[in-house]
Amino acid sequence: MMHMDAEVFEALVVDELDQLPDEMVEGLDNVVFVVEGRPEDGTLGLLGLYDGLALTERERYGMGELPDRIVVYREPHLARCADEAQLRDEVHTTLVHEIAHFYGIDDDRLHELGWA
């Protein structure tokens, strides 16, 4: 298991987010990115989570709505990766996966595309 403190991991996530294509992130309206240690159940199997209502499921959406959240879990990533290069790849994949859920792409389609 890799070791990396929370601040360094968060900076890595921000760096990977900054490297995503503009077309992918331009449409992210009212979305916050959060880094947490582990999922609520304490397991290490979940790398990220989209908490919100996908664009394809929204009938109305406007002012006053709480932001959707994309959560990246630090400890599961560190448990899965052997070095920083692998960690960056895994964080990148997690970000793409969770952003895809925002756009309404489900897990089956993500598997077909190689992002799950």
C-alpha cells in the first residue's frame, strides 16, 4: 500500500482534474469535487462516487439547488496502487468515470468504453 498524506493526494487529484479535456469539464455545472479518506462503510473497494442527479434525469434544475458531488476516496486508491504513476492513472480513470455519471452514462456503457 502506498503512503501519501491527504494534502498531497488532494493536490494530485486537482492536478489530474486540470489535465482532463475542456470538453469534459466545461459542462460541469453546480458540481463540487471532494476528497475523502474512505467510503462511509469503511471498505477499500470504492474509488469514487457521483452523488447527484445526472443531466439525463433532470426535468428542472436551477438556482438554489445543492451542488452535485464527485467524491474521490484516498485510501482505496493508495491501497490499489504501487507507485505514483499508477495512482495518477487510477485517479484519472476515477474522475472520468464519475464525471460520466454526471452526464448520464451508466456503468454498463462505461465498461464498454473501458472506463469501469
